[in-house]
Amino acid sequence: MCGIVGYIGENKARPVLISGIKRLEYRGYDSAGIAVIKDNGIICEKSVGQICELEKKINGKFDKSTMGIIHTRWATHGAPTVENAHPHFDCSGKIAIVHNGIIENYNYLKAKLEKEGHNFKSETDSEVIAHLIESHFEETLEDAVRRALKEVEGAYGLAIISLDDPGKLIAARHGSQLIVGIGKKEHFITSDVAAILEYTKNVVYLDDNEIAVLTRDNMKTTDVDNVQISKRIDEIQWNLDKIEKSGYKHFMLKEIHEQPQALRDSMLGRYEKDNNLVHLGGLKDKENVLRNIRRIIIVACGTSWHAGLIGEYMIEEHLGIPVEVEYASEFRYRNPVIEEDTMVVAISQSGETADTLAAIREASKKGAIILSICNVVGSSIAREADCGIFLHAGPEIGVASTKAFTSQIAVIFLLTLFLARIRGNREVLSNDMASKLKEIPKQVQKILDREDQIIKIAQLYKDNGNFLYLGRGYNYPVALEGALKLKEISYIHAEGYPAAEMKHGPIALIDKNMPVVFIATTDKVYSKILSNIEEVRTRGGKVIAIASESNNEISKLVDHVFYIPETIDALTPILSVIPLQLLAYQMAVMRRCDVDKPRNLAKSVTVE
């Protein structure tokens, strides 16, 4: 959620910090603040609202500093106010910290520190860290940080500066992603590599309980017990242009239109050269274990959970392995039963989703093998899993996920084919499933080329206050996803249901003011969907249908129809969700909503 950028080097800090934090605006925030060391003092400015408000306060007074920290806050403890915005300080004003995460024992720590005479100026949990470091400061900043963090319970990504040790920038991580960027006579701290890609591609991913001490010329990493750790330097493989809008009005629209290429990239190098057998490099070392898996549990949140539901249908239909799909936020709290030969699949675009990370840790303790499906290389979930598959969809900046969702479906499909190969399932291997996936990018492009048809529908319904989305089989999760997209970015109330469940309650809502979106592709449950459409029409509801392009009859039964190409049932969701993404986007734009940064939402949900 929150964003962190820190800098120490030979260049001016302010431009680096401001440009970096602007690249993290997509993560969601409600206030911002900056602190730099200049002329034997720490200068700080904070503001509520967008970063442009902070820039107005800065003017030229930060220009000479060559080290500092900046933060965007998404409120958890305390309202979005200037006082609650980061950075936070100790009593003396000599220690400044920015923090992502939640300090679970902050009430205890705050009471203890107040008894010792510390005065607090905010309502946040984060401020206790600055005072705790102050209480332990004797010789060096890093020693004080180590001692302080031994008292802290919860999650944190921290960047810290101090006037009493002014040549150092400290980074510390536990449960909240933090990355160190390595430049020439300069170092960076960030919660997302997008912030520093303009300056360096060489990064170090900190692990839990690690502390990095950065100067202009050096980096030293230890754990909280001061045991030195040797870290590998990774090189980021994508370029800055991947996180620009490239002429599109919004990142979300750009990412919708990037889906044909994202889908191609998700398949790249994963088929044998002369046939359709699938090989997944990230699973190669675990083939013997995966061959004997008898049960699969998928854990995810939000859009990724919807992809998991589609995966459940795929794997059970084609492999006969029992699959359960769990909300990651509930999984760890219900004492889940993990049997022998159970695989837990964690799906997360960011790889930093706190609930999903906690779920795989719980599952790992109970003996499950953990497989991750993530988009971000070096993310916490990807690194903690036993094996994994990367989406290779490229950075997704829009808060409402689009290309990550369709890439997740494609990757789960590849996982199904991979498991079929190593388990010797000849029936799956002998059909044309793999070749059907190869056709999908062109089919997606055909849908995108007809965006004008969606715009016309959006104009008719943009002022409606409620929507119902209905689907069956593989398209039930698509109904959930379509409703979620509309809610997320247009603020229209929408619900997704299995179509057969409509008559068990939601049918009471149907009248002339209730548009109903049916995903009515020609599959084995199509005749059932037709019956549900009739039930809506009888009650005066307006019907928008997503249908297969060979269907000549449905246009007579509905108010609007958008046709999609034909494919096998398991891949239909990749196609049927595209018009729903476009519908949500166009309606949000017409309603003048902030599409890329919808209210109250964050791209990477790093707290419970």
C-alpha cells in the first residue's frame, strides 16, 4: 500500500525522491511527507492529498541535500492528517523514520515509552519506532535500530536517518517488501523497483529480519542479531517505458490493450520446440514431488481468487485432482487440515499480499509444498515458495487488475498441462488444448478492436446504480470478476452470482432499473443460461449478453450482445472477461472517476 523511497549519494536528493514516489502513486495513498538532512539539521514537509500538494510546500529549500527519505501513507492507525503523515520523529527531532506495515504491539510500546518521558505527536503506530530507536541510541544508528526492532511485533519496511549518525541511511524489513538499489556512489531504498528504475537496474531484495546500512559508497547487510549476510545483486529485466502510459489516457486502458502481448509473454519458452508439451523451469526441481500430489489448495485474494476458481475447474476437470480455493485472509485462522501430498498454490500479482503470504507460511509449517504464481520477480511470496511460475505480464500499475488476471488464467492452464505431462495423463496431452492457448492472444486482439461497441453500451447504463453479473461453470468466476471491476473503479454497486442462484434471492431485485450482464457463451451449460435470461426478461430486466460469435439466436432474446471468438471451455474466461474490463473502464471514465487510483483501494495490500 504505502510507498517508500530513500536516497544517499552525490546527487541532489529531492528530484530522486519526488520522481521516485510519483512512480508509486498507483499503490494508493492519502498523505505524503519528505525529510532530508541539510546543514546539520533535518528539514521535513508533509501534506494531505496528492504529492503535488507536497511539492508546493517544498519549493527550493530542499535542493542542496544529498540524502533523505519520502513516503506516501495509506491510513490504518489515525486519520489522514498532516500530523499522522510520515516521516515521524523522536523527541529530539534528530531521528526520522518512514514505515510500511503495522506494529501490532504499539499500544504496549507507546505506554512504556510515555512512562519514560517520550512525547508523541501522532495517532499512528509508526511513531513508536522513532522513539524506540531514540531510547536505544548509544553509539551507532544501526545498533540502536537492531535493539529497537527486537522489541517490535508486527510487519515493517523501514527507512531511517539520524543527525547523530548523518552519513548513513538504514533499511530494515520484516513482512513488508523493501529493496535496495545500487548505483555509482549512491544507494536507494524503495518498496517498489518502479521508483528507482530511472537510476539503476541493480537491486538487492531484503529478506525478513534483515537490516541494510547504506552510505554513498558501501552497503552492509546484517540480521537483527548483527550477523553479517552476503546478498546477491539482481538485475531488473524491464525498462522504464513499461511503466509509462505510452499515449493511453490511463494505465488501466493501456494494460487492457497490453493483454495480447502479456499472454504471449506468459507462454514464451514454455512449450517444447516441435510439440505442445509444456515445461516450466521454476518447477523442474520439484517434478518428483508434484507427480504425486493428491490434493491442491489455492489461496488468493480479490481478482487472484477469481483466477483460482477458474483453476479449480481446470485442474479437476482435466486431471481429476481435488482442488479447494480459499480466501487467504481466512485460511490461516481456521486451523486448516493439510494432508500428506498436499500442494498449496499461492496466487498474487504483487507477490506481497500480506494475507496470502501469511497463508503460505501457515501451510508450510503444516508440511505442504508451496507453489507461487506471481508477476513480480523477487517478491516475498515468490522467494518463500518451494517453487513457482512467473506471469511475465510486465508491470501492472492500474489498481484494478486486468492483464495480470488473464495471465494468471493462462499460467494456471500451463500448470494443468505441465502436471498432465509429468503425471502421464495421455488423454489431456493428446487433445489440442495447448494449441488453443496459442490462439488466444489473436482472439483477445479481435475483441479489443471492437471497443467502440462497448462504449455505446456504457453510455446507456453509466447512470445506473446497480448491476447484476451472472455466469455458470467457467464463467461464474468471470461474473464475479466483472462485478468487482465495476465496483472498484466506477463505484457502481454490482454483484456476481452463479446464474442458477439468481432465483434463490437476487431475482427479487430484478426490474426495469436492474441491468443484468450474462456471460452466455456456447458451452455445456448454455441451455441453462437461456432459461435464466428468460427469467430476467419476464421481470422487465435489461439484459447485456457476452456470447460466442457463432450464436445467431441470442440477439433476439437480449437487449445488447457482444460477441467473442470461440475456444474451449477452460480458456473462455480469458476472452469473456475482456469486454467486462472495457465496460467497467468506460463507465468509470464517463462518471469522471479516478480510474487508476480508485478511492480507498491500494495496488499492493501489505497489511491484514
